[in-house]
Amino acid sequence: MDYRKYVVALREKARVGPKTFQQLLLSFGSPENVYKASREELLSLPRISSQKVDEILRSQDWLPEIEKHLLYLEEQGVGVLTILDEDYPQLLKQIDDPPPLLYYRGEFPVGEKTFVAVIGTHRGYTTGGIELAVRIGKDLAQRKVVVVSGLAEGIDSAAHIGAIQQEGKTYAVLGTGLNNIFPSENAGLAREISQSGALITEYGLGVPVKVGQLMARNRIVVGLSQAVIVVEMDEDSAGTMDAANLACKQGKPLFVMAKEGSRKVKELIDQGAVLLEGVDDLDLVVNYI
């Protein structure tokens, strides 16, 4: 029996969030058992509304269609990983709200390796910041570290490119579906990443971009990683700061590249980030983890 169809139904048809999914698993033992529960049993759970119970009960009507869709995904080279699978990344499983369901193209997970997130601004980046991110991606890949980032314009893309140029592995966590790459200009880079690591998302194939989804992917970028490096920020780097804060919350080592006069860098150091003067300091990152 393919239990993945029940996970898909709960996530995509009943729109059950990660924390509610965990609550359902704890209460009923398996996704399949959720559909064996009565309305009264579902309603007895805290923070599950009558409307959400209706959505859960209706979502089982989609199970035959979901079975067909899972076969289609397999034909399209799309992998499906659930939190119930043995090879689900243990680090990601340990965060407060791990994604119950992940879709991917490429090799995921890649086994016992070191994973480091390399992140930064997608707007106010400088030429120097891009060059530094590429060098960091290359240097980490040379050390057999998997570079994790979010495929955004700017620092993220540069880190992915550096890893690829060094023939290393890199993960790109998307805030969209695999068939809806954002930004669209990165479609070619996304193809390269899927051949030298993996594209990963918690959203179905055609799901379009939304700001909330781009922010939500940060927890996965950080959750997959053993450490986080912030390369460059501008004054509006809300996404980067969110990821940095998540690193602190998850207890992950946080490193920030030095930039003279940067208020954001000082802010991260005040939060406990370790200052890196340059690429030569990456030994500190790798040895730390």
C-alpha cells in the first residue's frame, strides 16, 4: 500500500499544515488511520475546526486521482519523500514544523555528507558579494560539502553556481512547484542543479510563487543544513534575516561574512553569529560542525 497518497491528500486537498499534520499523526498513528477516524474523533482534537474536519473528510474523495498523479510524477522523474520515510533527512525532521511532504528532482537525499546553507540578499547585492558567494560555493564543494540555498536571484544563485563549477553537489529549496521555477530566469540553472544535486520543494508541480511560500522555504534551507553562512545583506534583507533568525532558533551555527559599516552584520553578531573575514575562514565553519 502506498501511504504517500494519504499524505498528499492531507497536505494538498485538506490543506493541513505541518503542525496539524504532526498532531494527526500523534493522535491516529498513521495518515491512513486519519481517514478511518470519525468526525467526532477529529473534532475532539485541539485547534482543529469543524471546517478543517470537513476538508479532511472530503479530501479522501481525491485518493484515486492522487494514485494516478503519483504514477505520473514517477514517469516525469519527480521523487516524492514523506516524513514517514526512513531516508527523510534527520536534521529536517528535528525542526518545529518539518514539511510532511517533499517533491524533488535529482539526487535527494545524498546520504552522509555535510550540508551548509549559503544565503544572502536577492536585491541589493554587489559584484563583490556575488564573486564572494561563488568562491564560497566552490570552496565548500571542494571540501565535499553540499551547498544549500534557495535559487533566488543574487547570492543564492551565485552559491549554487560556485558549487556546480567545482563539480560539487548543491540543493535548491524552492518556494514554488518544480514546474514553475522562480525567478524564471533561473530555469537553466535549476536544470543544472537537478543534475548536480537536487531541486526540492514542499509544493505541487504547478504551484505559483507567493511571498509566504518564499519565506516558508527558509525553514527547510536552514533545517537541512548543519551551519548557515550569510554572505551579503542590504537594508531590506527580510528573507535573509528570517533565515538567520531560524538558524539561531534551531540551534545551528551562524556565520556572517564581514562587511565594513554594515548595520545588518553587526545585528547578526549581536545575536551570536561568528564573523568570517574571508573565504580562508571557511575552515572555521567546516571544523565547527
